[in-house]
Amino acid sequence: MFTIDAHLDLSMNALEWNRDLTKTVADINKRENGLTDKPDRGKATVSIPELRKGNIGLVVATQIARYVAPDNPLPGWHSPEQAWAQTQGQLAWYNAMEEAGEMVQVNNRETLEKHLTAWESDSKAEKPVGYILSLEGADSLVTIRHLEKAYAYGLRAVGPAHYGPGRYAQGTDAAGFMGAKGKELLKEMERLNIILDATHLCDDSFWEALDHFSGPVWASHNNVRAIVNHNRQFSDEQIKELIKRSAVIGGALDAWMMVPDWIRGQSDPQSMNCNLEKMIDHLDHICQLAGNADHIGIGSDLDGAFGREQCPCDLETIADLRKLPVLFTKRGYAKNDIEKIMHGNWLRFLRRVWN
Ligand SMILES: [Zn+2]
């Protein structure tokens, strides 16, 4: 079934993990044999050929670069200008993938419909995967004016925060409001019709953002707090508000967000019984609150700085997302609802925003 994945850090893998995503996952992992600089070496699950194999023809792909103040222990750049430059390198990689015929940017209604038709009718093995450009964490926008520049090269969604304190909003494990600068960012996003990604906003910033933004809102990769209690996850109140705002929430496949009591670097997917069905538990919770299946999709976050050591045990590569329709059927979901989950809800959202 045609599948949309609303959150993949593709260029980060290319440039920071030095992965050639035009290769198979097996080749990428073989090349990492013996490397120990990152915990997920040799455990990659994502590459462009695997996306094609899984019929994942459209993805939301990120630019991501954090700014860290001297007292911030998280990894990141020491100035916003450096962070901006990093995102421009990431953009250059997406552009190179376009030139190579591996990917194609989707940034409005016309390119969306054109891509969907081409994906369906193109029978050649190496058709380009569509991508919508999103910014995870807005730190790299040196000034608000940089957002217009980013819009011009195709940026269509922004998550103002990532982990920790940010320049425009406070993120996961941080606390506090967005403040004047954050609200200014939201205003500019509204003007440019840029989608607000509510993922990673801490509770204070989440509610402030929704109060001050009247444009389109989605949550590209977010699970639920009722199942795994952590500030990274949405409370039922937050989910209800997102439903009211016609949002779509993408289920993530990072093990610690899927099953309770996961200990990073120690727990393993098999013994924690972390499998693809666990994501369905989270998505089903959202459906119960909504009373329908109109507000969920997939935002896997696969290879978002973790690999097979920290993702569902029944997933070897991202192509295994194609196992999901059967699992939803087993849960009693109708075919029509499964189509919405695998692609229809994201498409409805995008067609509304880009009408
Ligand atoms: Zn994330």
C-alpha cells in the first residue's frame, strides 16, 4: 500500500553519520563494520532503495541543527550562524539527490499531485522518492527573516523546538514558554502558510504555540503519554486539542517512546517485547479519543540517531512498514481506515493546506 512517512532525518544520516542513502541498508551497515563512534553503527534501517521497496513514496524529510548556549550540555552548534550553515549543507544534499534522480521535492498542490501520479504510473525500479522539507528545531533560523529564505527553497513545516531549551521555543525535557521571539516566528509561519509541527514542544510552549497560531498544525512523530509517561509524549488533553485543530499525529518507532521502562543502551527490543503492534497501541489510543481514524499516520523517525538496537524487533528495514496494514486489520480496522492511516490522512491535510 502507498505509504507516507512524516518524519525522517535523511540528510542528517547522510552528513553526520556519513551514510550513502542511495545504497541498500545492507551495504550501509557493512560499510560501518567496526565503527564505534555512535551507538547505532551497523544498525541502520533507512535508505532510498528500502523506501522504494516499502512503497513509501512520500516522506517528510528534515533539516536539523541545534544551537547550544555555553551552559547547555546537549550536542549542538555554538552559534546560530553555524547551525544555519549546517542546514544549508543538508539542503545541498537533498538537491544533490534530486539531481541524481533519487528524490523529488514536493512543496505545493501541483507538485504533490504530479508526484502521486508519477509514483503510481512509473514502473521503473528507481523512481524518485518525494520529500517535503521540514525543519526540526528552529534554532538555525538566525533571524525571523531567514524563514522567508527557507520558504523560497521549499521549507513547508517547522517544529520550533527539539530537545532542550531553544532560541524560539522550549523542547523535550525543557520547560517554559516561547516568549516574544517564538510568537514572532509563529506569525511569520502563518503569513507564509508554513505548517506548525507540535512535536517536541514542552507543555508550556505547546499550549502557548496553539494559542498564538491559527495556521495548520500537525505532529509529525509523537506517541502518547497515557502509555509511556514522559514529557516527550502527548497528554490526552493535548491530543484532544490537536484533534480539534484538524491535526494529524504520526506514530513513532523509537522503542523508548513505545514501551514503558525502556532503558537506553541496556534494554533490547526483543526482551521488552517492542514490536510494530506497540505503535498501533499508541495510534489506537488517539483514535479512541477522536472517535475515528482521521487523525493518525506514520512518522517513524527511523534512524533518527537510533537503529535496530532501539526499534521494533519485527522491523529489519523501513520497508517493513508494509507489515502495518495486516496488523491494523487484525486489530479490526477497516480497509478504508487503514488507507487513511498509511497515506490518506496526510494527503487530506496537505490538500487542505495547499488548496
Ligand atoms: Zn524528533
